[in-house]
Amino acid sequence: MKRILVTGGAGYIGSHTTLELLDAGYDVIVVDNLSRGHRKTVDPKRLREADLLDTEALTRIMKEEPVEAVIHFAAYIAVGESMKDPGLYFRNNVAGSISLMNAMQAAGVNKIVFSSTAAVYGMPAVIPIRETEPYAPINAYGETKVMIEKVLTWFDQCVGFRSVCLRYFNASGADPAARTGEDHEPETHLIPLLFQAVKTGKPATLFGRDYPTPDGTCIRDYIHVSDLARAHIGAVEWLLKGGESKRFNVGTGSGYSVKEVVEAVERVTGKPVPHTYGPRREGDPPLLVANSTALQNELNWTPRDSALERIVETAWRWYNR
Ligand SMILES: NC(=O)c1ccc[n+]([C@@H]2O[C@H](COP(=O)([O-])OP(=O)(O)OC[C@H]3O[C@@H](n4cnc5c(N)ncnc54)[C@H](O)[C@@H]3O)[C@@H](O)[C@H]2O)c1
């Protein structure tokens, strides 16, 4: 049985991908420091509690339990926080990732799937966005991901690391069997915030209704977390077969507006979503949609669960678990 190390496996996307790996017949160990994740989302047998910055601990873990590859989710993810405290982000996301790569080198592991993001593109000129669009991040969080993509290129060239960088668009939804779901603290993602508004009656603030889009609200490419998890299995399999380093967008190629998401939440929950409109947020482009044909063609991946209704239904089921 092939063993994979998942960093950040106590978090949202990492916990789904761990379940998907187990379902696909892999053995999994999880490294997480539980700074932002949840102990209860990881089988205690699999959890190795450690910080990315502790190179020695990571090396020891991979030497004691050899792994074929690493899927690296562990990071801080809040754009706003990254602009208030960039040092925290560069240390955790950049220094932490380099520490992990050093440990991999020491343990003789040279395959890694890296969680990147649409934020590497900033305000892209061409939509749908292709992987060939230039790096142009507009926040410190996005810059941390650009930096690690670049470091991975040098590790490929200099020491034979093979990597797949997956640039996710808006991860959403939850495990259809409600075994795990989205639970960030603080929560900044739209769908769970709308659920909170439904539950508490406190209005959600939606940012901007004067964008040049059909209903005036921002359009984003929502990708179901189970589809994302399957993209990681495809990426690991690609690397295990000896595939070269790649960078792929992971999205559906079509977007939904904030207003359409509110309406879907109202349909699924059967309740009105209390909400108000605030001003636009700085650095929020009107439209962000991925071109994911490279991932579809090269890794034979297709989104199966990313219809908006399915995303909201699975997320709501988990929210009410
Ligand atoms: N959620 C999204 O929409 C989205 C979009 C694009 C990219 N991403 C990327 O996907 C990855 C996972 O995102 P998520 O939403 O699951 O986040 P999350 O916060 O739910 O999970 C991250 C996990 O990493 C752990 N972690 C953080 N720093 C660590 C460290 N130094 N050492 C050990 N563990 C550490 C946290 O405790 C947490 O369990 C991140 O790299 C993020 O940048 C997420």
C-alpha cells in the first residue's frame, strides 16, 4: 500500500483529500499543528502533530514511516490577515514550505503536490484564466504561493523534485456523506457565512453590487471540495508514474455571482438569507473564472460535484450535522 503524507490534513481541503486517498486505497499520515484545523477531523492513528517549521520532526516522521509523496495543504489562508500581518504569512507559508522541502530531501522524498491558488494571478486581463497568465498577486497571501511555486521550479531543476501545483479557485461544498466539511475560524468564505446569517438572523454583508456583471455582484468559479480532492489523487498518480512537474488551474470554467449563491442558499435551506450590501472590497476583481482544460486533458479529471445546488446541499447537510 502506498503511503502519502498530507500536511494540513486537519483542515478543510486536507481532511477531504485524506478521505479520498483512503477510499482510493492509499495509506495516509497527516502532519498538522492544529493551529487552524480540528483534531476531530483526523483519525488519531494517522495524526503526527508537528509544525512545518520543525524540519527535524518532519524528517524523523518521513524516515520512520517512509512515504511515496507529499500533498502539502498546510498554510494560513486569509487574505485580509495576510495584509495586516505579512510576516506571519511569509514565515508560515514560505519558510514553512521550505522547511518541509528540506525535510523531504533529508528523507529521500522528491514528489509533492502543492496547494496553490487563483490569487497568484491577481486581477487577470484574460478570462477564463489560463495557466500561462503571468504572476501578478495583489496580496501577501498570493505572493507566498507564487514564491513557493518558484522555489519548487528550482528544486526541480537543481535536485530533481517533481511537483504539481494546483491553483484552486473557490473551494466549496462538503463531503456528500457529511464526514467532514468547511469550518474556518474566522470564516471568510461566502457559503458558510450565508448559513450563519440564516441560522442567527444577523445579516451577512455582501461586498459590492455595482460591478460590471449581469446582476452587479462578483462572479467566482466554485469548485466542490470532493472534485478538488480527486484532482489531488490524479496529481499524485501522475507523479508516482514518473510525470514531470506541472501547474494546473482547478475550477469548472463557469462562474456564479454572489447573488446567485444567495438565491441557491435560499432554495436549499428554504429560508431567506438576511443580507446587506457593503462597498466593494479593495482588490476584488468582478470576474474570476478558470480555464481548466489542461487538467481535464492531461490528468483526465472532470468536475462531478460542482453544480451550485450540489455544492450548497452538501455544505448545508454538513453544517447541520
Ligand atoms: N479554501 C480555499 O478556497 C482555498 C483556495 C485556494 C487555495 N487554498 C489553499 O489550500 C490549502 C488548504 O486550505 P484550507 O481551506 O483547507 O485551509 P485550513 O485552514 O482549513 O487548513 C489548513 C491546515 O493547515 C494547518 N497548518 C497551518 N500552518 C501549519 C504549520 N505551520 N504546521 C502544521 N500545520 C499547519 C492548520 O492547522 C490547518 O489544519 C491552503 O494551502 C490554502 O492556501 C485554499
